[in-house]
Amino acid sequence: MQKVEQMTILENRLIAKDTYELKVTGALMNEMRTPGQFLHIAIGDGWEHVLRRPLSIANVDHHIVTIVYKVLGKGTAKLATKRQGDQLDVLGPRGNGFPVENIHDCNILLIGGGVGIPPLHYLGKQLLTQGNQIFSLLGFQTKEQVFYEREFGRLGEVMVTTDDGSYGKKGRVTDHVAQFKGIDLTFSCGPKPMLKAVSDLPLPGYVSLEERMGCGIGACFACVCEANDERGYVKVCADGPVFRKGEVVL
Amino acid sequence: MQKVEQMTILENRLIAKDTYELKVTGALMNEMRTPGQFLHIAIGDGWEHVLRRPLSIANVDHHIVTIVYKVLGKGTAKLATKRQGDQLDVLGPRGNGFPVENIHDCNILLIGGGVGIPPLHYLGKQLLTQGNQIFSLLGFQTKEQVFYEREFGRLGEVMVTTDDGSYGKKGRVTDHVAQFKGIDLTFSCGPKPMLKAVSDLPLPGYVSLEERMGCGIGACFACVCEANDERGYVKVCADGPVFRKGEVVL
Amino acid sequence: MNLAVELQGLSLKNPIMPASGCFGFGREFHEFYDLNELGAIMIKAATGTARFGNATPRVAETSSGMLNAIGLQNPGVESIIENELPFLQQFDTPIIANVAGSTEEEYVYVANKLSEAEGVAALELNISCPNVKNGGIQFGTNPEEAMALTEAVKAVSRVPVYVKLSPNVSDIVAIAQAVESAGADGITMINTLIGMQLDLRTGEPLLANGTGGLSGPAIKPIAIRMVRAVREHVSLPIIGMGGVSHAEDVLEFLLAGADAVAVGTANFTNPYCCKNIIDALPDTLDRYGYASVKDIVERSGRRGISISSS
Amino acid sequence: MNLAVELQGLSLKNPIMPASGCFGFGREFHEFYDLNELGAIMIKAATGTARFGNATPRVAETSSGMLNAIGLQNPGVESIIENELPFLQQFDTPIIANVAGSTEEEYVYVANKLSEAEGVAALELNISCPNVKNGGIQFGTNPEEAMALTEAVKAVSRVPVYVKLSPNVSDIVAIAQAVESAGADGITMINTLIGMQLDLRTGEPLLANGTGGLSGPAIKPIAIRMVRAVREHVSLPIIGMGGVSHAEDVLEFLLAGADAVAVGTANFTNPYCCKNIIDALPDTLDRYGYASVKDIVERSGRRGISISSS
Ligand SMILES: Cc1cc2nc3c(=O)[nH]c(=O)nc-3n(C[C@H](O)[C@H](O)[C@H](O)COP(=O)(O)OP(=O)(O)OC[C@H]3O[C@@H](n4cnc5c(N)ncnc54)[C@H](O)[C@@H]3O)c2cc1C
Ligand SMILES: Cc1cc2nc3c(=O)[nH]c(=O)nc-3n(C[C@H](O)[C@H](O)[C@H](O)COP(=O)(O)OP(=O)(O)OC[C@H]3O[C@@H](n4cnc5c(N)ncnc54)[C@H](O)[C@@H]3O)c2cc1C
Ligand SMILES: Cc1cc2nc3c(=O)[nH]c(=O)nc-3n(C[C@H](O)[C@H](O)[C@H](O)COP(=O)(O)O)c2cc1C
Ligand SMILES: Cc1cc2nc3c(=O)[nH]c(=O)nc-3n(C[C@H](O)[C@H](O)[C@H](O)COP(=O)(O)O)c2cc1C
Ligand code: FES
Ligand code: FES
């Protein structure tokens, strides 16, 4: 049976411009093991926010799950006001995450843009324990928004890009991807144009999509995406958010 | 200039069934000196509660204002979840309170019903310091709802009634008012039927009305009440909540 | 406490059901609780053939509400009967099947098919979807068209036909009276109000479809007003909806004149919402002095509604 | 930043004004801030003679909104001109006077009087008050009646006439086009949606009037949709309103097609609301890349609106 549970906030701190790292714990922790899955989080009491917010699992460690989120609109702004000890209404984990079981001894390139970066961190950690070599290419708009460079550094080689060149390499991640040689597999998460560019690379891999969600569990058809197979369409919340390259129309 | 200010909650504790005593402090304290005035309080952040809640000043002491409120609907239920250190958005104090300046050496009867009781406490305290003798007649539905018996006891003689007879005298306050002899002036606050019954007594005095409010400052005409004089109507928020007996149609 | 209600052709163990489009075909919510607990299930709209629906984004949040423009995405009536209904047939919970279309022929075709399907206890004629150009809303804003369509569907349906009304009209009572005179067995109301949200960065509508349907607690006062107005003029059973999220809201709809209540958007905020409401209903009714759901309906002084004695 | 806007016959230093009925005649709010800061002031509705309005309770809270049924209480047009306008005339802020009535004669009488009064820069013809039986809503739901009334009022008014539209209609564009063809100088929209809340203890409506007008953030998506629809078909200036509580909401209305924006309910939640919005507007526009209010209006690609060059 699926569960919605109150989890307890342990920490909620600013780690970069508008970007927070949130640590929570609770009974639901036992379900959290697949990178790429998301938690569907209810924000605020009362019904001011009728829709939950999908946020990815960025790390799981010692019964603590970490989420890294950017304040974009009203819901994440409200989330940023939560304090240690507050309860958080969490549905999840949901979705089909990254397939990790059978990947061993590969050269892996993680390609992330902005708030697409967090799920790649937990993915990289798991892939590393399975004997893969991890390279990370992380794109941000500007210097103040850079986060988790050190965390990805623990997994392997990291290249950071900023759109304005204020930190790391200047430009978009896709401008620099050619510098990584001998890659067997890519995993990417970020804005659609980035995913599209990554998909055009002659490398196998997986992409993780973002789409506005209603239910987050597959019942409302809010988050569909055109599929390249006979299904015609897939639901990002239930069939994804992770898809094989080429599986969906970007 | 009128002010809306963030006040700090010092305490918010259950003192009787569904009834809380809330203590707050802040810069606005300098304005609070008239019993019968109310604070117009915004509850919740976001705009789930678009209307403020009028709550009376129950006491002012050492730069701390006390409010006693009953949880009735969504707003007061939310207020009951506030904790020490939380901020409260307060507009006020508003309204015309009880006229106390020129009342000396009188036998005063305070007649309160339910959530009409809190403002009478602050009123009684002020009247006492002006050499009046205070009698209090306080009505509740049932035993568990009784509050502030001790506080009124410090002002003078107190009689408590409960509708079901579970505590004090059985019946309504108006059933017992005849037992107080030699009264010069009554001050009453409570439900309309009670105020009406009190108004029918052959004693001069003042009543404090409750009415649903929009603005709370006299601009929206939500809280009008028919007046017995040439004005035709009065606004509870701005002309009241306190009126002379006979001034308004009950 | 007895929560049962008897509507025209529908025996419900309690008056609570998920609203169409907010519960898919039940599968996903069955992972949260047993669907046998529900009074009924209103399934997602069916059309004659499969529809892909609108481009994304399809939903946006508003203050105490949301906008949706799914666009009647569904696999088509035959696929629904073949692939979705069998799952629901295992439960002891009546299915109310939402019927949509672009033309009268399509409505009649879909209604005919669905009314034959096992487990379908009633049809819900959706003449009020605001999210597709030819989604039937023209039938919902014009009394004559509403009447003609209801008659055509009634002529082929083997089960009671409930008509779902649009709130985007000057006079909802006129539409309700039209479908009553056309022989509808009941009314469901309200569908969503047409709304829009702009993306401030582009100046363009946030939903790919431009407009979307507004639902959620924000619209409850409008729904209550409309249910009350229709109840004063129409004696058909009414399944009320629009912003229900607590047991108190159910009581408010029943007092306004509804005979049963559907829950839409709140299923997204809290997937247990219908179950929680059903669990809370006895205590809530008791607190306000009602002995049963029937007691509310009887005491709210409504005009003689045809309650079947079955 | 330049916040000024020029509407038909109205020069505003910024596009923000309190909405009618939510700000009285200004006195009370002047205790909170200087009314010179406002772009304009829309005053409470005036009728031919004094009206007491509806019984209380007159307001109720809903999710992200409120219901009101004040019932056009006002001291009558003459008393307003004598006792209320002098206070407002001291400010350098145009007064937009809301005109109500039960009959065409009453509207014409009130319009005539108010349009002569010092400081009144425009009239707002309220054909959309849902809270009184004869409060003009019949003029607001029927295009022919709206047209006839607008013509009659235009014939006597010495100042521009803005017509305030009701959202409780199937086709708001038709009403807007009717008043445009009748010579209206502008449109204000939207008035409140008709709603109801029940008192669960009695089963009866909480407001003494039964129904009330729904306002506040809950209705913003409906207002935005309607402003956008009217903007696509009508070239008159539009003063948009419905749920505005932040500077972002103002931008959304301007992008939808409004030329200025009024704030109603939010004045109750926060009496400084209009001032706060005005103060926040430059930063907000800047953040979204606009150089002035005019810049938004020009870049939002609307049809040729008559912006006077004064
Ligand atoms: C599977 C998945 C995983 C995600 N993981 C992360 C993460 O780890 N960290 C992070 O910062 N962000 C993540 N996002 C994006 C995140 O969900 C949005 O940024 C967030 O919902 C915005 O909410 P808001 O209240 O700030 O914005 P608002 O504009 O107030 O939101 C209004 C509505 O739109 C939806 N919405 C707005 N922007 C997005 C978006 N980009 N994607 C999906 N829905 C959106 C909201 O969920 C809400 O329903 C993820 C999105 C998806 C679909
Ligand atoms: C001048 C004045 C002083 C008051 N002083 C006190 C006090 O000291 N202690 C106390 O417990 N109560 C007091 N009340 C009553 C108190 O305002 C209401 O009980 C409270 O607003 C209910 O809010 P809610 O969120 O619980 O109810 P809801 O039903 O959620 O409220 C919805 C709306 O109705 C209004 N409302 C509901 N009941 C009342 C009511 N009885 N009177 C006025 N407005 C109401 C609310 O303010 C709100 O706008 C006073 C009322 C007035 C007018
Ligand atoms: C995402 C979504 C999809 C919907 N799809 C349908 C539908 O297919 N058919 C239909 O008749 N109503 C549909 N509706 C309307 C609901 O059934 C319901 O009438 C409306 O949402 C009001 O109820 P609520 O406020 O509880 O959500 C949909 C509503 C939402 C939010
Ligand atoms: C208490 C109250 C009184 C109102 N009185 C009037 C009025 O007299 N004339 C009028 O045209 N509109 C009146 N309105 C409608 C508002 O001017 C405005 O159109 C509506 O409330 C929507 O804006 P909002 O959501 O910002 O409140 C009133 C609204 C409220 C809440
Ligand atoms: S969000 Fe409802 S189906 Fe994906
Ligand atoms: S509450 Fe607005 S006038 Fe009293």
C-alpha cells in the first residue's frame, strides 16, 4: 500500500542563491532506495496549496533523506520558511527511478542543469558503489547558484559550467560534453532543451523529465509526454520521470 | 496614524474547554489602554484567511496584552496552533471602548456571557482602580468552559452560572441578575439575546456588540447595526463595539 | 450511523465518491485504500475514440484552487470497457461512467456502449467540459441543445442518466430544468469554472491550452449557491461537487440540496481524502445533530425528490 | 520608474486604485497612509436616495476569498457629494464614482449629479451588484439593457463613463461589446461572483441576504480569463480587478489586457495593501524586464487602445 506520512524536518538551510538543502526523516525512509524517484510534498496547512510539489531524492544516508530545492514560486518559498522540528506531509517515493542494478564497471557521465542536479547525486553515489567511474558535468546560470560541487567531487571528476562564465567553464553543459571521452552511458536531468541536446549525442543513456503534476500518482493525466512507441504517451509521474533516451519525444 | 504591527507571542495556553489565553507584546502596546477595544488579527500567512478576526483586550499589564479566545471556526483553530515566539499580525486597537474616566464610587455589575467575558475583565480592573465596587455575573454553557472566575474574584464578588447547572448557579445570567441589589450601572458583553435581556432591565449601562466584520475600521459597512437615533445606523467596528443601552436596536 | 443513500437507480453505501477525472479508473488510488469503501466511483470521461488531449503544461495552481486543461485524454470507450472496467468490477462499488463527445452521435455511441458494460450503474453526461473546443460545452450552455442531447442519450441508455452541468452560464436553473424535462434521472454539478493564469515571464497563459477549468475549495461558494438554486426548482437527485475537502463540506452540500457528494481536486492534495471524509462523516453529522444522511436530506425541507424505495 | 498611465479621460500617476465598496470614501484608510499615493480612488456605490442595505451578517469568509452582501448601503448621492467628497477633494487623486440604482431614471439621476461634482474624474456604472434585488444586475446580464443604460448615462455625464461588468454571465464579451457600441469610455471588471455559504448548525445561508458576492484571490483566475477575452474583442481601456493582493497580480492583469488595476478585498486583509503594491511595483516590473507600466501595455500586443496623448 502506498503511504502519505508526516516526516520530521531535521535541517533546512540555504546552500546557494535561492537554493536550500532539506533533511527529513520518518517511517517512510524504509521505502527510499531508488535514485531518480521523487517525493510529492504537500506545502502549507489549510488548502492554499492544493497541489503537491515533486522534489527529487538527492541523498539517502543513515535514515535521513536529503532534498535540494530552489525557491521558484509560492510553494517553494513557503517550504523555505520551515524550521527544524516542523512536520512535512510527504507522499512517496514515486515514479520509476534510474535503473542502477545492472550497471557495473562503466564510465558514466552525469549531466545536470540547475534543479535537475540533485537526483544525479544520489544516483552517482549508488553507481560508484557498483564499481563504475563517475564524471559529472553540472550547469548553473551563475556563480552564486552553484551547489554540490564538493559532493559530486567525492564521486569522481566534476566540471561546472555557468551560463555567464562567472564560475567554471562558460556556457551550457552541452557545449562542454565533448571533452569527456570514453563515456559508456549518460544520465541527465534538467531543462527540456538540455535534455534534447543530450539526447542528440551518440551515447546511450537515460533522461529524467520535469512536468507539472496534478496527482503525482498516474491518475489525472496532467503530466503526459508523447512516447516514441506504441503506447502513444507516457506519464512522467508514473512511467517516468526517468526514460531511456529516445523513449519519449523531447 | 493607524498601525498594523507584528507582535510577538509570549504564551498561548488552553485555560478551559476550547478556550485559550494568549499573551502578546510589541510596539503597539503603547496604544492599548481602553477596555472594550478590540484587536483585529490576521491569521495564517498566505491568503487562506482573507478576513481578520476581532478579539477583545482582556488585560494589559507590564507591556503585555492578554486575549482570551474560544476556538469556534477555522481561524481561531489556526490561532490555537501558534507557539511562543511566533509573530502575530495585529491591527488595532480599534473601536470605541467602555467609557471609564468619569465613573467613580459606583456599584457596578459586569454581566458577561461566554466569549463576551474577556473585555469585562480589563474593564473591571480599571473601574476598580477608580474606587468603584465590582460585582461580576458570568455565564457559561457548561462547567468545562468556565474561565477567569479567579481573575474576576480579585475584582469583587463573582457569581458563575452554567446553562446546564454543572457549575455555579443553573440557568442564564439574566435569570440571576435580580439577586444583585443596589447596582448603579451595568456593563455587558455576550450574545445578542443576553444583551437584549440586560437592556430590558431598569438599570443604566453599556452593552458591547459582536458582528461579523470585513475591514474592522469603518470602511466597508459590513458590521452595521440599527441605531435608535437620527444616524439611522452605526458601525460596530468604528462607532462601537460599546454602545449606551438603548442607543442601538438589539 | 447509517450513511446509505438511495438515488434514482443508485444504491450507495455512503454519499461520497471521487469526481470524474480526478481518480482515473481507480487503480492508482486502490494502492492507498480499499475502493470498496467508496459510495461510488465516477470514472474519467470516455469518448468514441482515443484522444491524446491538450499539450502540457496541463495544470496550474491558484489560490485555494487549481486550473486543469487535460483535454479529455482517454483511450476511447472500447479500450476503457476492455482494459479499465474489469479492474473496477471486482469492487462492490457502483461505477458512474462519464460520457463525452464532440457530436450528438459520439455521445450516443459512447453512452450506448458504456450503459451495457458490467458494473456501470449510471452514466454522467458531461456537457460541461471547458477544455476542448468540441468537448460538449456548447450542449451545456444552451437549454435546447442540452435537452436534445439528454433525450438522445436517454433513448439508448440502459442505466440512469445523470447530466453534469457547467457553472459558466448566466442561468444554471434553466439548464437544469431543460435536462429534467428531457427525462434526465439526475444532475451532477458543478463542473469547473473557466479560468486562466499567465506566466509573468512570457506574458502568455501558463497552460498550453490557454484557459483551464478552475476547481478546488476556491469555487465551493459558487457550487453551493448553484446547488441550492437548482434544488429549489428541480426535483431530480443532485450529486454535488466543487471544492469538497472535509466532512463539513459534505454536510454543507447535503444541506444545500445535494443527495450525494463528489470529491475532485482534494484527491490530489490528499490521496486519502475520500476515505478520510467517509470515516469522519458519522462524527460530523452527529455533532450537528443528524442521525443519518437520510435525516439531513429529509430535514433540509426540499421538494419531493423521487427517492426509489428499493 | 514611470508608473503613470493615461486612460480615456483619466491621468493616473500609477495604475493602482482601491475598488469600490472596499475603501468607503477614503477617510479610514487615510489614517494608514497618504491617499495622494494612489493612482485613483473608486468610491462606494451611490444611489438616488439613502439605502440601509441588507440585514447582518453581511460578510463571510471562504477559502482564499470572502462573500459580501452589503446591499449598496450608502447615504444617497446628495449626502455623498455634500459630506464625503469634500474630504477626498483635498487629494491630488482622481475620484471614480460608482453609480448604482434600481431603474434607469435613478442611474441617470445619480450619474448626472456625480459627474458635476468637483474631483470626480470618471463614473463607474455599476450594472453588476449581485446583492440587491433591484441593484442593476439585470442591466449587467443582458446586452440590450446594458447598451440602453450606458447610452442614457453617457447622455448626461460630463466625465468619462466606465461600465463595471458582472462575471455571472455565459458571455461577458457580448456585454463588453454592447457597452462599447453604446459609447462607454472604458470597462471595469470584474464584480463579484454569486456565491453562498451555509451555517451548518441551522442549514440556512450564513449571510442574512442568502447569497453574496465572492471576491478575493479565489476568483483571480476567472478575472484574468475574462479580462483577456474582453481585451481580444474590445479596444476600450480596462480597469481590471478580482483577487489582486500583490504587485505580481497587477502585472498579470496588465499582461492580460488591463490598463489599470483595482484592489478590493485585500484592503481588509492588509489595510496598507494598495500602498505596498505601489511601492513594490517598480522592482516587480524591473524583475520581469519591463521599463514602465506603459511598456507592458505596449508590449503585450493588444489591439489599438485609444491612449489619449495628453
Ligand atoms: C520529477 C520531478 C522532480 C523534481 N525535482 C526537483 C528537485 O529535486 N529540486 C528542485 O528544486 N526542483 C525539482 N523539481 C521542480 C519542482 O517541482 C518545481 O520547481 C516546484 O514544484 C516549483 O514549485 P513552486 O511552488 O516554487 O512554484 P509555483 O509556480 O508556485 O508552482 C505552481 C505549480 O506548478 C508546478 N511547477 C512549477 N514549476 C515546475 C517545474 N519546473 N516542474 C514541475 N512542476 C512545476 C508546482 O509543482 C505547482 O504545482 C522537480 C520536478 C519534477 C517533475
Ligand atoms: C468586537 C468583538 C470582540 C470580540 N472579542 C472576542 C474575544 O475576546 N474572545 C473571543 O473568543 N471572541 C471574541 N469575538 C468573537 C470572535 O471574533 C469570533 O469568535 C471569531 O472571529 C471566530 O473566528 P473563527 O475563525 O473561529 O470562525 P470562522 O467561522 O472561521 O470565521 C469566519 C468569519 O466570521 C467571523 N465571525 C465568526 N463568528 C463571529 C462572531 N461571533 N463575532 C464576530 N465575527 C465572527 C470571523 O471573524 C471571520 O471573519 C469578538 C467579536 C467582536 C465583533
Ligand atoms: C484534473 C481534472 C480533470 C477533470 N476531468 C473531468 C472529466 O474528465 N470529466 C468531467 O466531467 N469532469 C472532470 N473534471 C471536473 C471534476 O469532476 C469536478 O467537477 C470539478 O473539479 C469540481 O470539483 P472539485 O472542486 O472537487 O475538483 C476534472 C477536474 C480536474 C481537476
Ligand atoms: C465588501 C465589498 C463591497 C463592495 N461594494 C461594491 C460596490 O458598492 N460597488 C461595486 O461596484 N463593487 C463593489 N464591490 C466589488 C469590488 O469593487 C470588486 O469588484 C470585487 O470585490 C472584486 O475585487 P477583489 O477580489 O479585489 O475584492 C464590493 C466588494 C466587497 C468585498
Ligand atoms: S500527475 Fe497525475 S497522472 Fe501524472
Ligand atoms: S467591518 Fe467594515 S465597517 Fe465595520
